[in-house]
Amino acid sequence: MEINQASAPEVDLKRLFKAPDTENHMDGITDPYSFRSWWNAIHALDPDDYKERAKLYYRSLYFLPGSYKLWYNFLQESKENCKRFSIHSKRYEIINGVFEYSLSYMNKMPRIWLDYCKFLGRQKLISKTRETYDRALNSLPLPQHNLIWIRYLDWVKQLENLTMIKNVYKRYLKFSPNAAEEYIDILLEYGDVQEAAEVYLKILDEENYNSKKGLSQYQLWMQLCELISKHPDKIRIQNVEEIIRHGIKKYSDEVGRLWICLADYNSRKGNFEKTREIFEEALANIVTARDFSLIFDAYINFEETIIANDAEHTERDDEFEDKLDEMIDKSLNLIEERKDEDQLRDINKDKMDDCKDDDYQISKLENLLERRPFLLSNTNLRQNPSNVYEWLNRVKLYEGNNEMKIQTYLEAIHQIDPSKAYGKAGKVWVEFATFYEENGDLENANQIYLKAISLAFKNIDELAMVYCSWAEMHFRHKNYESALLILHTAVSSKRGKVKKEREDSLHLSTKLWYFYVDLQENFGTFEDAKKAYERMMDLKVASPQTILNYCAFLERHYYFEESFRIYERSLSIFDWPHCYDLWVIYLSKFIERYSDTKIERTRDLFDQVLIKCPSKHKKKKLFFYMYADFEENFGLINHASEIYDRATKELEGEDRIEVFNIFIAKTAEFYGITKTREILYERAFDLLEGRDFIEIGLKSAKLERKLGEIDRARSIYQHLSQFCNPKIKEIQEKFWNVWDKFEIYHGNEDTYKEFMKYKRTVEMRYSISVPFEAIGEQIRSEVEK
């Protein structure tokens, strides 16, 4: 409420701001135009003596009216002094006059304007405050307007007067258009949705609008559409539907919520049929599964709400039903009296109509739920018409309806671009042909395959799949000649309708060749199958397994030399490790076939494989074992020993110690135990190292012990001791404990003392060497860094 102070007497400010009459009133001021003299004089007075300080301020400002510091401090002290009095006091009017007088000199000082406006606001002078804010905006330069507007807006929002808020904010938006969202929030707080919608439209028309909240154009559109849809009766804007549809066209990627807003708008206006039309239109145009989920759920909720409202309405009409029952009773009485029969028919008809209406609503909901898979499929296909997987899923939806299946297949092959297909486009053609096959129509199935092989698929594998499926169809129906003809055409023809760089690649498809040679083996002639295998080798599409199959095929027809020739030919084609299986089977078959009749040729083959096989190949030892086994069975024992000896030199790691163990066992078997000493001492100790060396040494000592050579066994233990660290638990158990038991059983006091001496010497050596090794490791690591 604004307080009227018009009745207060006017104050003569000129009388207050006048020059002193005599020099005695100058209070010792020698230079009246010196700011420092007046400032010191004012601060020399008692801070609580406002009256004397005010007089001195008046006098100083007469001489220095342009001093901001004097004006500011005088006004601050005056406001503080007024706080003790009521806002109805005449002192407030005097201070208002002082502010007005100061602004005649300080009208470019925003601090004075802000203090004056705040002072007026404390007095509840609404009109005067608003006029003062307006005067400040007119007086100050534009860069300082923001200081005034911040206080101006806070003040006007405190008044809670919507009309004034709207007037002030409309002016402020011309100064700062980006404050539109703040204005909208205030309008919505007061319930003025009409004005809020108009502001939304204005900022959406501005292309360069920069949201203070960081909202995008799409989010602003959504807020506008939600506002319109929730308050259709309060907002009076022309072409509301066109506004929302404009947003749908503009933001085609995320239109689900916009469609829901449009449907909600019509639903709240009671246009239920129009709402259904909008939902159907939305489902027919959206292209993402996310939008589909949003719209379909909203559509279901809408239908459920309609049914629930009808049920609630029915419950509320219980009284009406009671009255209806009374009317039916009356109608029965009328029938008895044979009067007014039409009245009874009308009552029953109304009741049946209500039941039919409820059933109709429920049937709509059920129909919508049944259509969901088809609607979702339509959405996915609109997003990508070349989605092979979605087309195949769509066919499954029409299970039991062959006409719709055929129509769907036709649409699929018409819509799918093979070069851009997501998935294998040939799969659709194969499934279409399979459908005709399952229904006994092979003629149409053949036509489908004929059309499919003329297409330019994304890669040759898809075309090969079509040919194989076509041949499999004829194979299932025992048309073996047709299947062979189809595959023969595929592997011998050149594609003329694909891109030039892939023109001749169909006949290099391994899938086609495998199927073709398999059919030739089982249903073709020997010569045709052989030609097919030879052609595969010429084109270099044969794998090692293909070679094995070819050789097995030749062996079944007793062409053994021919199969060996194929083995040798393939070994020149494949490198290691791919030729491993070929070598193993070739050698096994050759030995099985010729055994001791072609020993030199067999030896030559083994020498070849041992030369060509890399030394690091994990299974090279198998060829040594096969070679040695061959010599044992069909050759010479000396040759077998030489092979084992060669293996101990060429193999590495665990394979070497394994060969040594076998070599020792074989030597003991063929030449006796004494012969093994040569291998153990002269070869194993020279080649082996580390744990393998210790292991073979322990076996050697054990052998000497069995032969009764105690001194030789002790010498071996003494030699091994220098490599065995007693501090390692495993070595302590495997070596030192064994030697300890050996001396207990076979030694004496002197030999045991010598054993302990060896042990202490080794312990001392390792205790000294280990720290130096650790220091060396540390130095090396620092150098590397």
C-alpha cells in the first residue's frame, strides 16, 4: 500500500544549503573550497551528534556540491538517523528532498540512485519508487543500466503485482533478451500461461537466442508444446496444431514427445477421435524405436484412461441404474396391460448400447496391443529399409498367413539395396525360395534363385551362399544332376554384373568348391571329381584338409602313387605350420604302404621334413620319433641311435631332456646299461644345463650306484654340487639330501666330512655371489632408466 505524503509541508532546501552569514560560522575553515578541511571538521564532531554534523555537511556541500564522497556519506548518515522514526515522519520527506537535490549534481552516480530507490521502497512509495527507477535508467549511460535493472527487478517481484511485473519485464527484455526464460518462470508462477506461450514463440523465432539455462532449441520447443498441451483452454493462440507440427518437422530425430504433446492437447480438449488419429499418424511416421516406445505407451495409457473413465462413470450412475430398473418394472407392467410397448424397447436398446460401447473401447485396446509387433517392425524398416534381419522378423509375424508372407517377401526384395544392406541380402532371397520349396512349388523357387544370382551383392560370399542354397534345395529333392550343374556353373562362370574388380572372384569361393567336390565324390564320376580337385589346386583355393580329402579319395580308388604325388605337390604349396598334418599323414601312409621295400626313399622324405621343419616348431620331435621308429622296425639300429643323437642337438628345452631320456632307454635296450655312460657323460653334460643338467646327473649317479661303482657315483655328486645352491629348498631335497643318504649308506667318516666340506664351500660361494649379482642387477636397471 502506497503511503500518501502530499499533506506534509514542503521543505525549503535552498535555505539549508546556503553560505554562512559571518566568518564565525565557518568553524575554523580557512579554505572553504578544500575538501580535506571540511572532511576533517566533520569527523572532528561527535558521531552521535547528527544535527551538528548535518549543518556542517550542508555548509560544505554549498561550496563543494560536486563532491561524491560528501554527498554519499551525508546521505548514509541521514538514512541511518531516520531509522529511529516512523516512515510517516517529516524527516523522511526532508531526506527525500536531499536525495533529489543531490541528484541535480550526482545524476551520473548509480550508487546514489540505488540508495534513493531503496530508501523510497522502505517508505512504501510505490509510484515514486517506480518513477525514480525510470529516471535512473534515463540518466545513466547504457553500460550501467544492468546495475539498476537488477535492483529494479528484485523490487518489482517483491510487490507481487503481476501487471507491474509484466510492464517492467517487457522493458527489461528489450535491454536483455536472454532474460526471457526468467520472465517465463515468473509468469508460470502466477499462472499467466497465455503470456508465457507468447514469450516462448518470440524467443523461438529468434535464431540467435542464447539460453541462460543452456537449453537447446529442441528443449524450448518441448517446453512450449507441453505448456500448450496442458492448458488448451487457457491459451488462445492461433494454429496451435501447426506450431507443434512445425517442431515435429524441424526436429525429426526426437519427435516422440512432440507427438505426445499434440495428442495430449486434443485429448484435454475432448477430441478423442482426433487424438487417436494423431497417435496413428505418429506411429506411421516415426523412425526410431525410442520414439515408438514413448508414443505407443502414451497411446495405451490414453485408451486405458478412456475405459477407466467409462467404468468410473458407470459406478457413479448407480442411482441412474436403480431408476432404470424401476422404469423396466413399469415397462413390464405396461406389457401386461399391453400398453406402450415401444417404451420398453427404447429402454432395452439404451442399455444394450452402453454395453456395446464398453466392448467397443476394449476391442480397440486389444486390437492396438495385437498390432504392436507390426507397428514396431514398420518403424524399424522406415529407419533402414535395407535391414535384412527386420524383414525376416516381419515374415515370422505372419505365421500361418501365406499370402501376407509372399507380399512381405516381395516388399523386402523390392526395398533392400544389396550394396547397402544391413545383414546378408541373399538371406532374404534364400528364405523366399525356401518358403516356396516348403509349399511344394519348386518352379517358383527356381525362379527366385535365378533372379537372385543376377543381383550385385555386397560381397561374393553372399552370392556363393545363394548358389549353395540352390544346390542344397535340389539335393534335398534328390535332383543330384541339377545340383551338380548349378555348382559347376558357379565355379566355372565369371560374374559380369558385379563390379569389375570382383568380376572373376566367384569361382575362387572355397565354400562353392567344397560343396562341389563333395557332390562329385558321392554322385559324380571319378574323372570329374579328380578334375575338380585338380582345378582347386590350380586356383590355389585348396586347403590342407582339401588335400587330405583328395588323397583319401584317390586311395579309396587304389591310386596310391597318384595320392603320393599329390602329397608332394601340396608340400611345395603350403608352408609351415600348415603343412604339418600333410607331412605326418604322408609319412604314415608311405611307411604303411611300402614298409621295408623303399627304405632309401623313406629316409629321403624324413631328411627333407627335418631340414624344412623350423627348429622352434613344437612338434618337430614327432618326426624324429617317427624316423627312429622306422629305422628300428625296417632299418638299422645304428641309424636309429644317430637320429636320437641328432635330435638331442637340434631340439631345445623340455623336448631335449625328453629325447635324452628316450635315447638312454633305447641305448640300454639295444646295447646294454654300460653303453649309456657314453651318452650320459660325454653328450648330456655338454648339451644340457640348469635343472635338466642336474636331473640327468642324478640319473647317472643312480645308474653308477646300481652298477656298484660307488666312487664314480661320488665323483658325479661332487661335480654336480657346484651347480646346486643349498639355500633353494627344491635343490636341497633333490640333490643334497640324496647325497647325504648316499654317504650314510656307502661312505665312511672321511667321505662324510668331505661331503660336508663341499656343502659349506658351495654355501659360502653362493652367499658371496648373490649380493654381487643383486648389485649388478640394480646397476643395470639404473643404466637402462
